[in-house]
Amino acid sequence: MTRTRRGYIARRRRIKRHSFVSSFRGGLLKTQQEIRALASSRRDRGRQKINFRRLWITRINSVIRGGWIYYSYSRFIHDLYKRQLLLNRKILAQIAIANENFIYLISNEIIKKLNWKQSAGVI
């Protein structure tokens, strides 16, 4: 019986695995290290999203509380949604870093409109 040549899929998998594991130190336990590294990378991708959201919230809150207006983060976000200004936290954090005056402008407009509606009894 003649020899059958196998496909390239297993070879491609082994080459990919070898290139991934080749950076690890030590001669043994590379498969366990590979499993651990892949599991950690999957877990930390989820953590990274959570950490960035916390960072954006912290930046927005510090700009809002540290400025000329005394306005909490939760009220700011609530009033943004009430006015249907759908700006996500990432964009608001970038605006807060780049130009604080624009955040003040947004918050002052929200406060003016809400106070006008509250005084007129529309809400």
C-alpha cells in the first residue's frame, strides 16, 4: 500500500502552536503554559472592558466635580439620557481630556433646559 500524504491543517496547527509556545522559558510544561496563557488572555479581555469603563467614568466625574459646576456624575448621565443626548462614556471621557470647557457647556445647557422645564411645570 502506498503512503498517503496528509493535509496541511495539522501542520499549520503545530506551526502556530510552536510559534506561540517558543517564547516561553523552560523546556517542560509548555502545553500547560499554553493552556494557562490562553485562559488568562480570554479572562483579561473581559476585565479590560470593565477597567476601561471605570477609567472613563472616573475621568468624566473628575472633570465635572472639579470645575465651576457642582454636578455629580450620576445626575449628569441621567440628564443626558433624559435629554436624549446619546453620547457614550468613551467619547465623553475624550472630550473631558481634550476640552473641559465643552463638558461645562454641555452640562450648563442641560441644567438650563431642565430648570426651565421644572419651573414651568412641564416635567
